[in-house]
Amino acid sequence: MTDLEYLDKAEQLLMAVEQSCDRLNDDVDADIDAQRVGGMVTLVFANRTQIVINQQKPLHEIWLAAKAGGFHYKFDGAQWQDTKGSGEFFANLSRFASEQSGLSLTFSATLA
């Protein structure tokens, strides 16, 4: 993957996270504050816990930090997969966000 391809795919991921937050706030009143600064999105839940998602440009990875731990994801041509085999980014984000918020939350890679 070239640097430009990585940047395009990483930007799509961050935009999908932001759009998922907007949808969840509308649909289930999740009260997620998505704060974007450059290549990083911080999700702040009503209980003040956070999930941080950021680009790691030199490695062509996306990093996710949650209460469950820190995770690294690489694009496999179809999805962002955990580098240690722990699953797909959006499935894991949905699980971690649900655990931290106490709500059933589903994040999606699909852009509106």
C-alpha cells in the first residue's frame, strides 16, 4: 500500500467512526462526544471514559486505545484487521464502546 492509499483508507475509517457516532447519538441517544484533531478521534462517553483512535502513518496502521487495551490494525485489502489476530476494527470498536458506555453500540465502516 502506498502512503496515499493508506491516507485515503485511514481517512475513510475516521470519517466512518465520526458518522457512526452521529447516527448512534440520534438513534439511541448515546451521548458520544467525538473530538477530531488531525489524524486522531477521541470518543468520550457520558460516563467520561474514552476511546482514542489515531493514524500511525509511518507504519500504515490505525491504533485504538480503550479500557480493554491498545490495539493495532492494518488494512488487508478489504478490512482493518488487528495485527495480533484479534479481529476486525469496527467489530472490536463496537464491542469496546458497548462495554465502556453500558449501551449496545454498533459502529460501521459504511459512509453515509
